[in-house]
Amino acid sequence: MRKVYKLDGDLCANCASKIEHAIGKLAGVNKASVNAMTYKFTLDADDAAFDSVLKQSLKIFSDIEPDCEVLA
């Protein structure tokens, strides 16, 4: 399953790269993309694991860049 989310708040390119790399390591993730220019987060993960992966991804966003919010 692939979904695209809008981002709100502060996000620098360096933090976007760190977040993308951390999410990409999660089990069940096929591909993750965090774009600091367009403020979009794209998550492609296995259907069965998607909800769990999304929850973990939101935690990663919060840990690395607490001023950036993922919008549904």
C-alpha cells in the first residue's frame, strides 16, 4: 500500500534525510520518501504491516523533528 501525506511545520533537508533513512529501515517498508521542499511524506509498505509502520513512522518524525507534523 502506498500513501502520500502532507507535512506541516519546520523541516530541514538534513532532518528529512534522517527521517527517510530511519523509516526505510523499518520491517515491512518497501520505500519511504520525505521531501522537505514539497512538504510531502510518501510511505510504501506491506498492506498487513501498514498501520504499524505508520505508527512507528510518526514516532520517528516526532523524535527527529518535533516541530514537523504529519497530516492525514
